[in-house]
Amino acid sequence: MKKLKFILPAITAIIILFSSSAVSARTATAKCGDINRDGVINIIDLVALKKGLANNENYSANPLLDCNRDKTVDAKDLTKLRKHLLGVDSITQYLIVEESGSGDNTDFGSAVNN
């Protein structure tokens, strides 16, 4: 019985340690143009892209910003996003996105048209 008193807390501690320190990956779909990844393409995304382009930020690693899918993030993507918000054009492409549990590393996978 005394051994059980020591083994049970040890096993519980090990389970808690491994479950809290493990990095889990989750997969989600994100719509191209949803820059802040809140599930909605809106003026906030447009302003974020506009500010980034004005500050010459390097957006080449983030395919969510490549709204026209030409593998370059530039003013054409800003125009595509603006037209989408005005209802003149439509962004229908989604990306399969994998995130680590820490939220630091994002792997942008394959594109899916809907």
C-alpha cells in the first residue's frame, strides 16, 4: 500500500509533465487574404497589407497575403483584396495551414480552391 502511495503521484506527475510540454500540431484552412487569421476578410486585413507594403516588409514567406496567387506579395494583391471587399471580385482560395502548439511556426501547405 505504501508503494502505491508513491507510484501513483509519480505517474500522475509524469503524465502532467509530458502533456503540458508536448507540442501539438493542428491543421486548419485559412482563406487567402485573411491576414490576421480571424476567419473573416475585412478592412483590418486590407489596412494590415497596405501598411506592410508601405513599410517594404518582406511578405514572401506568407502565402495568405498572396491574394492573386502569383507567388509575389505586391500592390496587385492589395487591389485584389480591395476588390473582394467591394464585392467586385472574389477570393475563393483556401490554404491548408499547420501550426505548432506554440504558435510560432506556421507551415503553409497546399492550396484548395472552393
